[in-house]
Amino acid sequence: MATPWRAGYAEAASPCLPASSRAAVLAGVRGGCEVRFLWGEREAQKWLVPRFYRPPMDTMLEARLQTKQRNTQNSRETSLWSSGFGMKLEAVTPFLGKYRPFVGRCCQTCTPKSWESLFHRSIMDLGFCNVILVKEENTRFRGWLVRRLCCFLWSLEQHIPPCRDAPEKIMERTGVQNVISGRDPGGAGEGQVSGLVKKEVQRILGHIQAPPCPFLLRLFSWALLRFLKCVFLNVQLHKGQMKMVHQAAQAGLPLVLLSTHKSLLDGILLPFVLLSQGLGVLRVAWDPRTCSPTLRALLKKLGGLFLPPEANLTLDSSEGVLARAVVHAAIEQLLVSKQPLLIFLEEPPGVLGPRLSALGQTWLGLVVEAVQVGVVPDAMLVPVAITYDLVPDAPCDAYHASAPLGLWTGALAVLRILRGWGRSRPVCVRVHLAQPFSLQEYTINARSCWGSRQTLEQLLQPIVLGQCTTVPDTEKEQEWTPATGPLLALKEEDQLLVRRLSRHVLNASVMSSAVMSTAIMATLLLFKHQKGVFLSQLLGEFSWLTEETLLRGFDVGFSGQLRCLVQHTLSLLQAHVTLLRVHQGDLLVVPRLGPGLTHLAHLSAELLPTFLSEAVGACAVRGLLAGRVPPEGPWELQGIELLSQNELYRQILLLLHLLPQDLLLLQPCQSSYCYCQEVLDRLIQCGLLVAEETPGSRPACDTGRQRLSAKLLWKPSGDFTDSDSDDFEEAEGRFFRLSQQSRCPDFFLFLCRLLSPLLKAFAQAATFLHQGQLPDTESGYAEQLFQFLQATAQEEGFFECADPNLAISAIWTFRDLGVLQQTPSPAGPMLYLSPVFTSWENQEKLEQFIRQFICS
């Protein structure tokens, strides 16, 4: 009997090909091999297209076992054979292509109308295109000379709309005119000369933007194309995702692209991609801290936007009022002219602090306010993400870099990248454009999902100290991103809307990102084979983790033969691994200690969102068993223990409250209790938990005789849980056990280790409380803690915890928990130990609370 994936291939191939060719294709599919066309691939893709559906969960385990057997049987290379229609076909091991999900759908709860529009199942089959592959067909000309100058001719043919009258229109906006005429507080009064104010407005406007130069844009596009071809092997973009963005642009509404920020190249790579796809010049909101004045002047000529420093002044400052009015007018004019805008929601690489960017929230707040006041009827928001095999501009000390990038410094960096990457294999890049959704629709629906919230101190501190055992039925309020001047000028309700919208969009961007081969390899080497692994075993592990990633609805950013992929990935990580040749021609892959493990930890973080729910559930189960079974006890002994559903809910909630929001990135429209049920469902689906049914009781899967009580018939949409089937008391009597399958212990340990760097850093921060020198400034105490993490890593070998970002997260979490308190001082905010946690006993309780979730 064929598995769902092979059946999908057979069904796609059978109705269209000739009889002789169809027999050859089906023979390759039934034999457990993916059929790959060596030439004529574009025509062949119409016949061999995998079905984009998720198979039933009850067949996943059986399909995985069958796939593992097929991979073992077909690991040897097969020869080329020809079909009836003259094409050469190659049979390769099919660890890819069985199920390739289409990612990037918008939230069905917050934007149901947008979820239905701009999408059709046919766009999933459009495939990928290499953006930097410019050929003769991409120009209007033909000939041998065109083939040599196609990149230059392509750059000349790009459409760049003029915008020469933009400064005059900005000056005519109502907000700017009100400030100039003195009708607003802080504006020019009767005794002030309006001409001087106009010059000040022009100066501020010149700091924000400049009219794009078409000649410079074309020249820069040509040079950038040549540079990208030298650095990257390819820049892949799904044509179906691009089609959704084109349809949104044709609706006549401005496009606002909200992106992650992995590299300084993102700000020039994304405009190049969208310009090559016919969306025009993309206006990029840059961070002034990362650019020198000379580089800012160049970027403004290429379409860059910069927030003036006066906009962050106090609300009653006249300079701040004028600067914010000019910024509002510039954004309003940009939206009215329907120019696409790019905003980075993450902090630039190398900046220590919160994940969500304060500057990105500021620009997004300006867009939200422009839509609410009716400058434009609506705006289409597009979550964007870029993933790299390796980030080109990430040196070993990137987390300590703070100096702005100058023009000459940037040129030297480009030469260094070209020189360094010329000696190694080029990397691959994936650009992800999620489904656009309406800002107006989100604003209307999102306000209905707001509920009561409490601080982390109110939620967790009584439980940590043993003063109570009940977790409050409310959400956690945790906001680490500081508010800037333009955001503070908004109403408090609009500020909350902008914060939750930015978190919602960043969640969508991360969930639509593809997992690259380096992230999978780094995860395997760090959490499963830190002492070394043979290459023959690593091939099977790589195939297994890729399948697990695909089955969870995440895409991967690579394709090809398994052995070639693994060898290519190891060559990219050659600075962080050691390859030793052993007997019978096999290789031993050993991660390098010290900075090598730290770098692997950074790469493995890209895979964490894929397994985050299962990792949270596994650590919660570990915490539930911590007081019952010794951690070093056998798996069979742990499987004897009964785990009630309510106990699991409580333990998952405790871990969710402890983990930072920047790591979880939960959608604001999803309650914690709904996420607890999702975590429990994932543990059951992956086979780690099995339901315990007492003799004579109704099976848990029997829903035929269940009824809904009257008090549960009409509940809010976000409040339905598995306990709503009959009554809440039924969930109290539901129990689970750990599965006794042979693969479960290793998988359980793997899931627990995914969160171990963060949890171990938190536990070591709790140990450091009685050693740290307090009071101290936040930056000073963070440096103390980071040095302690480095010293502990040298002693115990936990180099993945020696990360300054983990030190910052631990300090801020302890501050929210009430362990550390903060007071203002002339030198800045000072941290000191809370009176509650000055005692050794309470510090020990805090450390034990954290360590219960760590699986050694």
C-alpha cells in the first residue's frame, strides 16, 4: 500500500504522461525513489508535482518508519535510465519532495477576509525562481552581445517612477501647515517668523528623505547584481508568494512590508528583489545608528528613510512637535503616492537588547495612525523574512559591534566578503513573502481579543516562593521594547495596538521562514552529537530531522541529493567543526569547543520555532517528573508515572510565563490556555504521550455520546479547549503516560535540549545572585553576568550558554519577576537585589524552580 506522499506523486503523474513514460515514472515512485529530470525540468514540473496537504496524523509514524526503511534500502547510487519519451531520468533518495508545505497564510482569526482573498491553490504549484539569475530572456534584446551585457541592459530597463514634487506636497500637508502657522502647541507663534520655520521643516525633511536618483538606482542595481552573484549561489523566491503581493498591489492600496532583520544586507537585498519583480522602488526605513552621515546621504538617494533625532524629544518640546509633524506628513505622502515601504521589526544584528525594534514600532505606528485618520482608506501589510545559510556580515564579535557603518568601512567590508567567500562555497538565500492582509480588518478584529493581563511578578513570584500553587487565569504582560517619541504621542490604546500588531506580524514572518541546511546540521551537532558522529550516521539523522521539519508545516530552503547536501553544509561549517577520516573511508564529524559551539547555538536557534511547542511540552513533563523520578532513572520507570491533564496544563503555563515573549512570539489573539492545549496535542501526535484509559471507562476518542452543557454552548472563540466536550471535571480525570516506544527517549531528550541554553543561562543567573556586585547599572551587571557565564562554560563545557543576549534576557526576566529592582540615578537606571530575594533560601527556591525544567 502506497504512503500518502508516494500516492500524491503517482496521482499527479498518472493522468498526463504517455503510457510508456507513466509506467517508468510509477516504477520509480513505487520503488521509493524521487524522479528527477536532468533537462527539460520546466516542462516536467507540470507532471510531477507533490500534493500540498498534511497527511492524517495517525499515519505519520507509520510513514516515517516506512520512509526510514526505504532510505536504508536506496542509499546506494543508482544508474541513469531512459524513458519512452527520450528524457534521461535519475533516481535519488526521496527524503525531500514527499510533502512540501506552502507557508505564509495570514491569521484566520484576526483577518478572515484577507485569508480568503489573494490566494488560490494554483499559486502553490508555481515553484521558485532565482532572482539573481538574469539571462538574455530577461531583456528586450537578443544576440551574443546581449548575453554578455544582459545584467547591464536589465538594470537599464527597470521602471523607476519619478517623484520630484514630493517635498512640495509634504510641505502642503495639513499637519505641517498647522505647525508653521502656529495653530498647534509648540508651533510658530505670532512673534516668530514663518520663513525660519519653513527652513527648519526643509532641514528636517532633508534628514528624513531625498528624491530617489534614477541613474544612481540603475547603477547600484547593476553593481549589486554582480556582487550578489559573487557572494550567493542563488536567491530563491516563491513565485506564488510574489503573485499574492502583485494582486495586493493591484488593489490600489499602499503596500507596507514588515520584515525580520538577519543581516545588514537585508536593506539592499529586499529592494533589489522587489524592483526586479516589477514593484518599483522600495522605500526602506533605516536605523540611523547603523549608518554614518555619508552613508545615510547615499541611502536616501536610493530610497532610504531616516527618523530625525528631534522626533524622540519630549511631547512638550517645540522641536519635537515640529519634527513629528514632518515625519507624519512624509509618511502620509508616501502612502498616498502608493510607494511600497519596508520596515524592519527586529533590531539590527549586533545590537544587544530586545528582539522587537523600537524604531520599527515607531514607523508602524505612523502607518497605523495615517490609516485611522483617513489619509488612506487601508493599507496591505506583508510579513517578510530572509534566511541565509550563513549570514555574510556576521563576524565572531558581531554581538559587541556598535560603531555605525561608514561608506569606506562598508566598501572594505564588501571587499572582505568577496575575498573571504571567494575561497569558500557560496551560500543560498531564501526570501519569503507571506500572504498580505488588511490593516483595517486587523484593527477591527484585534481589539475584541484583548483581555486582562498581569505582570510576571504577580503571576510567578508567589509560586516560586511556595506561597501558593494556583496559576492565575490571566495572560502575562511583558514589554521589553522601549517606546519612542512618535509612539508615545499616540493614544494608549493605539500604542497597545501597534505593539501587538508588530508581535503578530513578526510571528507570521518567523513561521513562514524556511529552515536552512546549516540550522539543521548545527542542531544535530549541538544537541545530539556534541561528542562527534560518523558521516554515515549523520546522513540518516539529517534526513530524519528534515522530515520532522516538513511534517510540522515548515518549509526547508534546500534541495538535492542527501550526501551532496550534507557535504555542502559541512563545508560551510568547516570553521566550527573538525573532520577526521577513520577506517573504511568514513568521516568523524566533531564540533569544535569554545566559540564553535556558541556559533552553532546561534544557527540552531533558527530551528527552534519548528519544535517550540514540543520542546515546551517536553520540558514541562520533565518538571512534572522531577519530584517523582530521579533524572538519571530508566525510561521505563518514568513511563510508569501517571500525568494528569490539569497537572500538565499547570506545568506548561508555568514554563510559558517564565520564557520571554521575544522567544515565544505567541500571537496576541491566542490565549495561553489554548496554547497549552496545542502543546499537549503536539506531544500526543508525535507519540511521546499516550492516553491512559481505565477499564470500563469510555475511551477518550469516543465522542459519540458526548454532549455540550448549556453553559458552554456560547463561549468566546478563543476559550474552547479539549475539556469543553462534556464538563470541566472530565479533564480532571484524564491521564497520560510517557510512551514506551524505542525512539521516544532520544526524541524526548532532544526536545528538552532545544531550550537548555536559555534555561541553563537563567539557572546560572540565579546562582550568580549572591556573587554579583549590586547595586550596579544594567549594562555593568550584564557584563558581570556574561563573564560568569563564560567562566562557567570553561568549567562545565556549556559554551552555548555563553551569550550576552542570554545574559540580558535573564536580567530582564528577573526584573519582571521581582528578583531585581530598578531605580533611577544620574548614571542611569541602577539595579539592586529585591529585599524578598536577599535571603539564600529564596534564591535557592528560584534556582530550583528553573532547574526543574532542565533535562541533564
